[in-house]
Amino acid sequence: MNLRELRKRAGLKPSDLASKMAVDATTITRWETGMRKPDVDSLIKLSQILNCTVDDLVNPTLTPAGSQAQQGAQ
């Protein structure tokens, strides 16, 4: 899942996530569209808010929380 899908799964609008992250909503949009990348501190905070791992955020092709199980099946 990508950031947008993780945000939606958490039931958050871009403005909600922006408020929790203490950033502008356009920052969230830029992260979701790939125009910008969040820094390490932001990735950690995103993972806490979205209840996922940093790996889920940087490897969006893996399924959240199932990324280890998926890797173990290989």
C-alpha cells in the first residue's frame, strides 16, 4: 500500500494527517504524489500515526503488517 492508501485505511483526510504531522496539507499531497519524499523523522511519525512500519511506507508494494510474512514465503 502507498501512503494515500494507508491514510485512507486509517480514516484520515489529507488535512487530518497534516494536522497530526504539524505540516501543511499540501505537504501530504506532495508526499502522496511523489513530488517530495518525507524525511526520516516524518517517516517515523507517519508510521506511528498510520499504525504501520517505516518499511511499509518506503516499500509500498508490500502489504502493511504482512510484509514480513510475504518475505518469508519467498
